[in-house]
Amino acid sequence: MQSTSAAVFLVYILGMILIGALLYQRNKSMDDYFLGGRSLNGYVAALSAEASDMSGWLLLGLPGAAYAGGINAMWIGVGLAIGTYLNWQFVSQRLRRYTETVNAITLSDYFEYRFHDKTRSLRIISAILSLTFFLFYTSSGLVAGGKLFETTFGFDYSTALYVGAAVIITYTFLGGFLAVSWTDFVQGTLMFFALILVPVLIISDVGGLGQFWQRLAGVNPDLLDAMKTVNYDLAEGIKWISGSSITLLGIISLAAWGLGYFGQPHILVRFMGIKSHRELPKAQFIGVTWVVITLISAVFVGIAGIIAVEQPLADPETVFITLVEMLFNPWVAGLFLVAILAAIMSTIDSQLLVSSSALAEDFYRSLIRPQASDKELMWISRGSVILIAVIALILAQSGGSVLSLVAYAWAGLGATFGPTIILSLFWKRMTRNGALAGMLVGGLTVIIWKNFLSYTGLYEIVPAFILSVIAIIIFSLLDKQPSEAVKREFDISTGTSR
């Protein structure tokens, strides 16, 4: 089994590196390296955005939450599905048009050019905050990779981290945005079919959906109740023991994951990179459909594991891996286990690219060498990919829960940039000081709430997002009106100019 799966993994990894190598020559400018020359079609933009969004938590974290707690894990999926739709519906087209109007190739570019910020404070603050939270996000992917190789091949955890990181660094280093987007397209397709097939086979094996629900209720009926909590901690001898009812605060915290979508740079940059706003309706349909189906399937994978795996799992986040090894012959199992690696790689590569753009554009060119050529900046960006990956590797050494690491980074990015993005696209009166206040209040609230107020049970993105919106409005209204040039660009980008 191990040797066959290893062969499948090797072929897949070489294929991803080959894509990066083939696209190496396409990168002749910073616009090429970070946005692919705005050349993505709707299919690639959609699957690339969603595959880079979901990461290893879709095949490890979410199924693990469903395995441990039952159907109540659906509330995360509900929030994410709604957030995905709203992001495509209201943000994608305006952001695509606006970034083209002001000629921005990164999110920090957009903030600076949108508000004509001569102080560059928006660029620097946005870069610092994005790098801070991306390090945790990237480390969550590396932890997921470590669990994959540890469970599948019996690798030492540290060795698994280094192997996975080396592959991702290689094709991101070579191919830039196009390599990341096209590999994400392949990886998103693989994730889609893997998540659907596993629960379908188990449901068929037990005799249909009716028998499936009946056997699950036999373990604990509360596993089927979206309003009940179920406790699971094998180390403490707790196996699917009923807890309390889910409170309104609990539902809000789970569904609030959807708020994070509006501020994820690695997703937003896909909107910026699509070749035409006319591709966006098609991309929206594909992206939203993909997300809804995979989220439902991921929850089914988790609850299917409760009845299909004989021995309760010490780590619930390995349920997908365990089911794949049970259900399929080594070659097919190897292919579907590659889907986990695909999910991990599709997110980390995007995060490395966005983070490297922050270092190259927002620090190196802005503060150190304003006259740096595009060629020089591309090499600085490639070096930044390695630097950021190394720091993330250090953070990942301590391991931990994939879902909890993603939750923290998701909240940080969502609250830092989400309110600023939304209001900057829809409110002409917003000012630079409002944007700056919104970023700082959102990001710092997440950090403070997570470390000192997490006992409240409220997901930190909720207070951080609300306070960020309030800060933007207050500081913008206290500030002087935006310049006529800023107002004119707003009208052009939104199609309201006369």
C-alpha cells in the first residue's frame, strides 16, 4: 500500500513541478508573476479561487469536526457557502474593475491607489497584517501535510513537513501566479471528486441513506441534530457523549466563518486576475457550486467515518485518510490521498505568492529600492517565497489542530481586510484614515479577543468585523471629503460616471 501510494504521490508532485517549469518563461514582469497578466478564464479563476480558499482543512479539519461532533458541523459550511456567494456576487466584479482602473496588481496596491495615499501607511500596515496572519495560515497547511505523510507513510512528522514544503516552494518559485492558478485548477478538480465518492460508497455499502441515518442514530441520536453538541475526546475516554444544545451564540460563531471571505487576499487576487469582468458570472456559478457540493460532502465524510471505522480515531482529523485506505485499492487510494496534498498545496502556494508580493512590492520597492526593475523584484519575490515558507515551517513544528490554526488566520485576514474592501468598493465617502483605522481595529481585535476573551465562546471574527466597520465609518466621517480625483476613479470603476 505504502509503496503504491508513494508512486502516485511522486507522479503527482512531478506533474505540479512541471507546470511551474513550463510557465517559468511566461513571467516577464511583476504583473505576470503576481496576476498572470490578468489572463485567467472563468473556469480556472473559479476553481483556483475556491481550491486556494479551502486548503487541507476541507479534507481534514471539517470532516474531523463532523466525526467528533456530528451534523452540527454543517453550520460552518452554511456560513462559508453564503460568504462564497456574496463575495462573488458583490465584490468580484467591482474589485476587478477598480484594480484595473487604478492599475493595482496587489491588494496593498489597491488600498494605496484607491485612496491616493502618499504616506504609504496603508500599504505598509496592510502588508504587515497580511504577513502576520498568513504565517499562521501557511503553517496550518504544513501541519495538515505532516499529518498526511505521518498517517499514510509512517514518516517522521518533521520529515513530512520538509518534503511538502519543498514541493510547494519549487513550483511557486518557478511559475508564479499562473503556475499557482493552473495547479489549483487541477487540484480543485481532484478534491471535488474525492470528497463526493467517499461518502457515496459508504452510503451505498450500508444499504442507502435511510440505513445510513439509522446506524448513525444507533451511535447517538444527537449526532443527527444540528442543534445539539456531542463531545468526543478519545484520550479522555469520551466517545460521542451528548452535550448541551447549541446556543444562538454558538450558531453565530460557526456561521460567521462566512464573513472571512471578504478579506482573504489569496481569494481576492483571483478576482483581480480574471481576464475580463464578463467571465465573472460563469466563474461565480462554477465557484459557488463547487463550494456547496464539497462542503456538504466533507460533512458527510466525517459522519460516515463514525459508522464505517471500527476503532475510534485518536485524531478525528485523520478520518478521510482512514476511509480512503479502507475503501480503495492502493492505486486509487493513492490518487485520493493526493487530493489532500492537493488541498494543502493549493492554499499554501497562493499564500506564499501573496506574502511574497507584500515583501517585494510593499517593503522592498516602497522602502528600500524604489527604482528596482521588474526582473530584480521577481527575484526578490522568489526569495521571499523561501523565507516565508521557512518561518511557517518553524511555526508548524509544534503541530496542533488544522481547524484551529485556520480559524485564527481566517478571522485575522477577514476582519482586517473584509470591511475595508467592502466599504471601499461601495462607499465613495470612505477615506484613507477610515481604511487605516478599519484595518488596525479589525486585526488587533482578533489578536486581543483570541488571546484574552476566547472564554466568551464567540468567534473572534464577529466582534472584530463589527468594530472594524464602525471604525471605518467614524474615522471617514471625521476626515475631510475625498479628493475629486478619488471620487472620479470611484465613479469610473463602478460605472456611475457621466
